[in-house]
Amino acid sequence: MEKRMMDIKELGAYIGLKPQTIRNQISLGRFQIPTKKIGRLLKWDRREVDQFLDRLRKIN
């Protein structure tokens, strides 16, 4: 079974961005994929990431 929640390194590898780029976009308020904060950790739901990527594909 595949993990549903991803950390920042896994997300970066999945969407092709460096973790620092993701952090920069979050701090600027420009990162559009919903982020979940669990304690001090940032996590992303793979389903929400896939939904976001699907919306991007439809626009282009």
C-alpha cells in the first residue's frame, strides 16, 4: 500500500521541485497545494496533490 501523506522531500520529488523552492513559495503565500501541519511537520495528502496536478493539466 502506498503512503498517503508525503513530507516535503517526497512532495518535491513527486512534483519536480526542490524542497527549498516549496518552502519559499509557502512563505510567500504562493504555494497552491493544500498543506497540513502536523505538530511542526508539513505534510501533503497525495490525493490533494494529484487533484491539483489534474487541474493544472486541464488549464494547459
